[in-house]
Amino acid sequence: MAGESSSLASIVLVCACLAACDGPPDRTPTLGDANAARGRQLVADKGCVACHTFPGVKWPRGGLGPSLENFGRQSLIAGQLPNQPGVLMQFVRNAPAMVPGTAMPAIPMSDQEARDVTAYLLTL
């Protein structure tokens, strides 16, 4: 009986210690002042619509890249990367660096533009 009591106390102590621990620091960039409406305009201005289809955009409707309808609900970007804001912000700027061999080109844009495009894509 004393052994069971000692084991139970050990389990309770371990659980208490784990509960007090913080998880790993969150290094995911925040979207801060991102503006999804600006992002929607940017996908047209940057030529994304030439290769991708977007909900609500009648023309042009590109067919080379995948449709981005429901993109915000997908768990992966390009079938390989976690669909998280920080990863997506990097991907929209320089897809070839993240997925070698992709047909998607690097697209010059500022940090703010990448945040805006990311915010828009995550609303889809």
C-alpha cells in the first residue's frame, strides 16, 4: 500500500510540474496590421490571378496553379508546408526557396504586402 501511495504522489508531482511549464515560445509572426482587402487587390496586381483561381474573381481565371478556394481551411501549402501565417508569408514571396521545383515564381513584395496577401488567403 505504501508503494501505491508513493507512486501516486510521484505522478501528482510530475503532473503539477508539467502543468507549470510553458510550452515552446511562439515564433509565428503575427499578421499585425495586415489588411485582407489590400491582399485581395494585391493578388490581382501581382499577377497571382494569371495562374490561380480565386473565389469571386470572374476574370482572369488562371489554370496553371491550383484553385485557392477554401485555401484558409487547408492544412498544407503546396501539399508540403504547414499552412501557418509565418510560413505562408515566406512562401508567397519566395516559393522556389521553400519548395524547390515549384512552378510558382518568387514574387517581389514588401513585408507589409506579404502580410496583406497572407491575411487574404487565410480568409478563403
